[in-house]
Amino acid sequence: MSSKRRTPKRLCLCLASLGILPLAQVSLADEPAVGAVRDAGTLPTTTVKATRTNEANTSYDTPLANTATKIPVPLRDIPQSVNVVPHAVIQDQSALSLNDALRNVPGVSASLGDAQRDQVTIRGFSSINDQYVDGLRDDSLYYRDLSNIDRIEVLKGPAAVLYGRGSAGGIINRVTKKPQATTFAEVGTLFGTEGQKRGEIDLNTSIHDDAVRARLTGAIEDSSGFRDGYFLRRQAIAPSFQFNFSTDTKLTLQFDYLHDKRIADQGVPSYHGRPVDVPIETRYGSANAADGNVESTIKSATGIFDHRFNDRWSFHSAVRTYEYTLGRNNYTTVKSVTDGPVPTVTLNVNQRNRNDRGTLWQNEVTQKAETFGIQHTLLYGIELGYQDKTDRVSGLAKNTVYNLFDPTLVVLPTVPASATPTNYGRTHNETYAAYAQDLIRFSPQWTLLAGFRYEALRQSRDDLTPKNQDIARTDKPFSPRVGIIYHPVEPLSLYASYSRSFQPIADSFTYYANSSALAPQETTNYEIGAKYDLPIGASITAALFDMKQTNLTGVDPATLLAVPIGTQRTRGLELSMAGEVAPHWQVMASYAYLDGQLENPLDKSGGGVNDNQPALTPRHSGSLWIKRDLPNGFYVAGGVRAEGARYASQYNVTTLPGYMTVDLGAGYRSKHLDVTLTVQNLLDRTYYVSAHGGAENYNMPGAPLTALVGVRYKI
């Protein structure tokens, strides 16, 4: 439900203090930072051909990224896997969601996310808390919009050295659109054969000899879909302003508002180890789809300041404050599936409300130095922040029984506001962290990246149920990373790295009375790889990795307390290619081999999971998208996406069959007009794109044959 509260005064003070406390965040979304202060100066030269103006950048290659190091570094000089989905790919594929865009990234598989949020698994590990925007934590549980996104960077493996808790499989960082030096305006619409209707704007201006820039992006959507009763109503707006005080100093203010309301659809149940064989539009819920909806609102404000003192020293700092509300209203959960002459499914009705607010503040200094002929790019950082999160869950004891194969929907009862909550608590997190990193170039052939983070993470939970079982815990983890890069020849790099991260049990509202006694989960990653830049403008990467997470927890059914149950391990290979492989030919390709295993001999939570495969972790997966530019602004494109069989949960009871879909695209681009046609699932295959990840009976079918037409007018 929509929030009616205003941003707290204590949060607004952070923005009001801009004149006293410099606030900044360097982003490569639009251009290098002021005076190139955040460049990796001493690294091998990389030519960046792309520019960000109202003339669309159509390249699939992104040679620089800053998510992995907080400084813009050529991808081939990062000793860890980084995949970038540029804006050109998002547009050419008509991607309407974060999950749509992430299909291009190896080792990423979609999760249902309780029908309320973006969620994927990365290398077999859940990424529920690993969302970032411009390098700042954005872990509220909602569906993001792409109208204000320039590109998406995915850093694989633990990233706690710079980002703190979480990041077992990796992090997803959305880089936003920033104000530009040129003036332009763009209006776009998109329509689809399954009822998609969406409009977008992107307006930019520059005044007073580029002393002030302003940009406004936004979207409005009112769509239906292939699932019975599906609807999506969304409004997004994001104004931003940049004040260029000098060539060395700039201030950027960004604001973001998103309201999203959609059906709370959790797919189809499981039957005999597979998703039940019913038409893909079949929905199990209330006859009135609007009764069971997900409604979320998020508002945020970010202040950014960047200053270069000289060629060796620069400073930047960023503060982000946000508020988030969620109402997951009268959604259904599966109590049981019963076999027999007429198989049935029994549903319960639940209600969930969340409220989050917080402020995150990062301050960083970059130094360039040289000692005994060895060149250093050093980063020193401090991060402070707090988050308050309230979660309330209630339900009805009444059961509704449907024919599993032919449900006749009825209007389900509404959960009253007075219902006694089964889970109700308020979590408070405080972060105090210091980190340092050194990018050391010993010679043109050898580079070392080393860093560490030390922090104090204070967590407390006020239990608001009658049990009143409050918990509190403070962790002080040390998170290291070290990687070495060798350049046998200029375009090629070979690397090896080690990194470690941690994840407290209470971070996702996971609540047990003994949570404060359980150590955080710890993930370590060993990785070797190779990266090669093709001269024409493409990059190829390969990585072998071994990731292990310890201190996994389960629930002892005898005591209903959390207990340690063992470890999860994933070994694998990832391959990717992005960019121009021949004149007028663009490619975005990926492949992942994942060998995941749960080693949980102590698990007593029902059935056991020892030696099982992690949820939503296909052994083989991959994607290919090829685009051919034609004369006079036309282009054609096509590709495939494939995943092997996956299990819906760690219990390995329900199998989502492997699948492959075929997509086609075509379009026309000119100075003032873009037209895009995308045909998805050309062969109209039936497949299952996601599942819950921790339960059997929530399996989401993929969309059938769908055509999307987009038109953008630019001035």
C-alpha cells in the first residue's frame, strides 16, 4: 500500500548538510568523473569509443566498470568476474524487468521472489539482499524499474571487501542515468500482444555554459499478461540535477519515486515431482484477482559530491536516504497437494506488510602514488548507515480446496487488519565500516589488487508478538580480497583471486528465538580466469571458480529453533563475450557450468538435503544474442536462451525441466525516430522460468509467443 509518511527530518538533515559535509558518488553512467579523477591512470591504456548523449550508444561492449573496485578500471584488469548489460542490449531486447536483463549474464537463474520482488540466484546462491544502485545498498524487497537505468553491472563472488554483508554469489549494481552536457528529449511507447502498455520519457537540459544540468526520466505502465487476471500498474519518476562548480568540483542531486501494483501470482503447484500439467494461464487464487495484489512504494534521495584536489588526490562521498512500504494483500499459499481420484490443492490466505527506512553514507579518498618505481592507486573509505525494517505477517486458518487440474476459483476471504500476526517484528541495523584497497602495478605485465574491510554491524530485533522474544547481536567481521593479474600480451590478462564475505541470519527478517547465538554465514571464493579484448571492440572472459558457504542454518522441528546444518559449495566455469566481433555485428553471449552440492548431514528440517543440489542451479545454462546492423539505420537480431533442469528447492523434490527459447528482433534507428520489434519465445515453447527456491509449490511458467513493438521519438 502507498506510503503517506514524509521523509523523516533526521534523514533530510543529511541532504541539508551538503554545504558542510561533501557528498559524492562517482559513476561511469554518462562520462568519466571530474577531471578523470577516478580513472585507473597507471593501468594499460583502453580506448573508450562510446559516448553518452541523446544519440543512442549502440555498442554491446563496456570496457570500463567501477562496481568491482569503486574506481573505473578496464574489465580485463579486474581479478574477478564482472558482467555488464549495457543500455543498448536492454533496448534491443525490449527488456521490461531486471530479470529480463539478467538473462544475458552467465550463472544467473531467476527466482520467484515471493511474487513481490526482484530475486535471482548467482552461482547457486540467493541474491535476495544483494541489490545496489550506483554502489549504494538497495536491499528493499520490490520490483525495480529500468527507465532510469543506463546499465547493469554484476560482480560475481563475495564483494564484502567494499560492500559489507551479503554478496555470497555476487552483487547486482544498477548504474543510473545522469544529467548530460547536451540538451535532448525522448518520448517512447511500447505495446505487446499479451496486453503490455508502457510509456517512458527522458528529458535533459544544460544551462549557464554547462554550469547546471538537469535530467528527468520516468515511466508509466498499465499492462495485462498471459496469466489469468494478471495486471501491472506502475508509475516511476526520477529527476536529477548536476551543479558543475568548476572542472574539479561537482554536486549531483537525485530523487526517485516508484509505485508498483500487480497481482500476487506465485505460479502453479507441484505434482509428482513436476509443476502440475495445466495450461500456463491457470492461476490458483481468488476469483477476484485484484483482491490478492502486491503494492509497493519506494522513495529515495541521493546527494553526490566529487572534488579533485590535484592529479594525485581526490575525494568523493555519497549519501542515500530512502523509505519503502509493501502490502502483499490476501495472497495465497499452498498448504498441501493431495493425490487421489481427483487431486486437490489446499490454499491458505495471508497478509504481509513491510516498512523500511534508512540512510547510507559513504566517504572515499583516492590517492595515486609511486614508490621505488611501483605505481599505486589507493582507495580509503568509511561507510556509516542505519536501517529500520518492520515486517508483519498474518493469515486465516480457513482452508480453500481446488481441483488441482481444473480449479474453479471463488472469492477468497479477506485477512482482517485485526488478525493476530504470526510474525511481527522491527529490525534495526547499524553499520560502521572502514575499508582500504590498493591497485599496484609492478610492471606492464604484473598488477596486484588487494584490500580489506573491517566493520561493526549491530543488529537488534524487537519482537512485537505476544512472545516478545527480542534478540540482538553485534558482528565485527574482517573481509579480505586479493587478486593478481598477468598480461602476457597487451590485450590478454590472466588472473587469480581470493575473496570472502559474510551474511548475518537476521538480515532478511529470518527470525528464530536463538538467532543471536548463530554465527553469520561465511562465503569464500577461489577463482582463476582469462580476459581478452578484441581489437574491433569486444571482450571475451572465462572464469573457473570454487565457492563455499559455511554456517548454513535450518529449523529443528522438535524445538523450532535454528540450528547449523552444514555447507553449500559450487564449482563451475563461466564464459562470456560482448561487443562488436566483426564490422556491423554485435554479440552478447554467455555460458555457465555449475556443479553445486549441499553438505548438510545435520539437517533435520524434513527429508534432509545432504548431497542435494542447491535450488535453481542448472548444471548448464547459456544465452546468445546476435545483432546485424544494416544500411540506412535498420538492423536485425536474434538469439536463444537455454537452461538445464533445475530443482525448485534444496529438497530436490520438484524438477523444473530444461528448456530453450528463441527470440527475434528488428528495428530502425534515425536521428529522431527509433522503432523496435521483438518476438519472444518464437517457437511458443512451454517452460518454467522460475520457482520459489525454498518450497515446491510455487513454479512460474514462462511467457508464450509474444511480440513487443516500441517506438521512441527524439529531439
